Amino acid sequence: MNKNLPWSEALKQWLTPQVLVMLLLGFSAGIPILLIFSTLSVWLREAGVSRSAVTFFSWAALGYSFKFIWAPLVDLLPLPFLSKKLGKRRSWLLLSQCSIIAAIIWMSSLDPVLGGTNLVLMALAAVFLGFSSATQDIVIDAYRIELAGEEKQALLASVYIAGYRVGMLVAGAGSLFIASYFGTDAGAYHYSAWRFTYLIMAVIMLVGVVTTLCTSEPTRAAHPRHQYSPLAYCRFLFLFALMALSFALSFFYGAHLFSGLSCLFLPILGEQGASFFVEAIHLFSALLVALAVGKMVAKTGLVPTGMLEASYVRPVREFFDRFGMRTALLLLALVGCYRISDIVLGVISNVFYLDMGFSKNAIAGITKTFGLSMTLVGGFLGGVLTLRFGMYRVLMLGAVLASITNIFFALLVGAGENLGLLALVIGADNLCAGIASTAFVAFLSSLTNISFTAVQYAIFSSIMTLLPKFIGGYSGSIVGSIGYEQFFILTALMGVPVIILVFFAGKMIKTDPVL
């Protein structure tokens, strides 16, 4: 925003329709994530699902980490009928939001206490919700960039984040309050309470649908950069579906090939380490199969070479050309590891609070409502510090604080049901997380070329959660082996390599040194 703009004019910018649209779309984007993350973990835990199985459900959110794969698809592919009526961005927004609602309703129809098929279907519904929600995020990011010029991007981004946090509050604290109101808790589980809770969340998602239908298509989205024939679009979609099917089949049906490998690494890595290492090989083997299938099919000329080049190759090549191979790899490593401490801890945090004896109302009131307010304060403070001291210095501060605050959680292990200490730990953790997140968003923005904003931002935001969420899937098993106290210390130690990466990144970029 222009610094010479009078205060009265600056304040009027907050009252424009664009701001309201981004606030409501941010709210819509913030609803789904906790319904497949912490809120779902409380539901499953109350239903008697084992701790390790609960944390495995966090992998349903991996759609956020792989969204860069289909981000070019969303950017290129027009939707029949909808694109002509609503435009490219609004049509994809409506489709993703309707899919989110359908996925939430599907989850509400399943009782995990029955186990077996119901639990498998619950997992599939959670994956569908993660995929749909990640798609909505892709479209909203592109919509925000195309909605206004560069001078308004900071304003729109800040409003979007505020709406997102409010949506998370509703899906987090709100859903726990609703479930408690309908009469379910750890000692008296009632499926109907959770069913009504998730149905209410589905109704709340209509806020996003109404916003999409009432707003207008961004003018800069009216003329797509690439025009292809309908047959070319269908072939591109077919290639993507074939790669997705190849990944799914190789991952699920190839599981037995990897099941016996853990014993080979058991003497070296231990039970948890061997299991994690083998599953990592399993996951990336499936990815390689999908890529190999896609490459072989592409060589047949099924999809125009120019379409594949523009969609996947140019954004990646530009990034490596701009920074050079060595620096680019260091920056990607930092992107992938920066949030590892708080995400791995966050996967099991609600389960930890329940195991410590805290009620859902206490969890909602302190960890969600109070915690959210401290995150917003931290975000404001992070913005001020970034402007005053520079991005990399605050990035370093955030990395150090993330490790330190994780150690604070170990204090709760021996304290029992101490609400005062819980509020102190949660307040410090969320305040520091707000500071770190602000600097990290500035860092991601600095890596993005305006010519490839949608795809490159999708790549960065996918990479930043891939490794943390994958490790987080094992958090329940790790806690079962070493206990909560040692687990929290372990997550703090995970932040040490991040501090080193920030230091070297600041030195190599040299535009904003760490020291």
C-alpha cells in the first residue's frame, strides 16, 4: 500500500468488496483442514480408535502437500458448462466447494466405532476432503493474485489469512463445543453428536459457495494464457488420471512388497526408524511409478508437448535458473523443513491434551480460542519485526522460538490437568508460531516469480508440509515407544537443522543477511 496515502483513504481500502470477498473465501478455506486434522483426531479417539491409527489419519491431509501436481490442471482445464457461466476461477471454486461439502457429509454418515469397513470408508472420505480442500486453496491463491494489482496484494493476503484463522476457529473450537453440546465426551461417546457436528460444518461451508456465486470473475482471468482444443484438454486430464491411478495402485497393491523390509533395517534404525524408512521408500516408489507412466504416455504424443512444457517444466526451470542449482536446493530444503517442529507436534497435540485429562471445552477455549488470538498477535508482531530487522533475521528468530516452545510442552507431562500452565504454554507457542509464519510467508513470496505465481506457490506450499505431515503420521507410534516427554524434546531437536539452513540461506542470498 502507498505510504503517502492519507489515513482516511487507507482505511477505506478495508471496506472495498474485494476485501470482503477474500475474507469470506479465507473463511471457507479455513473450515476443512481441521476436520481432517485435530478435530477428526478427537472424534476418532473418543470412538476408541488407537492412538497410532488416529495419527495415521493425518496423512489424509497430504493432498495439501501434493497439490502442485494438479495445480497446472486447475490452471489450464476449463470445466464444461460451468466455465462458460462463471469463468475459469469461479467454476473451479464452485466445484471444489461442493466437493468439500459432499466429503464432510460423507464423513458424517460413518461411525468409526464400528471399525472395519467404516474406518476404511472414513479414511477415503478424509482423503477426498483433503483433495477437495487443497484444490480450493489452489484456486483461491490464483483468484487473489488476479483480483487486484500488486499494490493491494498485501492487504488481500492479510484479510485472507484472518478469514482463514476464523474458519479454523469455527472448525476447531466450534466443532468441539458443538460436539460437547450434543452430549459426547471421552467417557460417553455418542456418534449422533459427531454426525450433527459435521453436518453443521457442511452447512457453514455454504458461506464459500454463496460468495463464489455472488462475486465476479477477476478481469485478468478472462483471457487465459494458453488456448488448446477440447481434445487436448481431455487428453491432458486423461494423462493426469492415469498417473493418479498408477500412484494409487502401486502404493496400495505394492504394500506387501515393502512389509517385510522393516526387519532388514531393524538392527540399525530400531522399530520406529525402520518402519518410517521403509514407508518413505514405499511412498516415493509409488511416485516414481506414476512419473514413469506419465513420461511413457507423454512420449506417445497423447498430450501436446507445449502444454506439458508450459504446465510443469517452465516454472521449475525458471526457479533453478534464477538461483542456481546449489542455492535452489538449499532453499527448497529450508521450505520443506521450516515448519517440521510445530506440524509434527500438532498432529498429536489434541490427543495429548485428552490423555492429560483436559476436557474438550478446555481444549477449545485455551488451545483454539486463546491460542488463535495469540497467533494473530504474533502475526502482527512478526510483520513489524520483519519490516524493522529484515526477513531472514525474523525467519531465524522464528526457527529458534519454534524449538524452544516445543520443549515447554514437556512441562505439561508431569503437571497433569493444570489449566494455567496449559494456557501459558499454548500462548507462548502460538505467539511464536505467528511470528515465524509471517516471516515464512514473506520468504515464500520472495522465492516466487510473478510469471509463474500459481504453480510455483503451489510447489512451495506443497513442499513445506510434505515431510512434516509424513513424519507426523508416525507421531502416535513414536509416543507409544518413547513417551510424550521424550517426543516433545525430539520435535525440538528437529528444529536444529532448520536453524542451520536459515543461516546458510541468508548468507547465500546476501540480500538480507542473518547476522
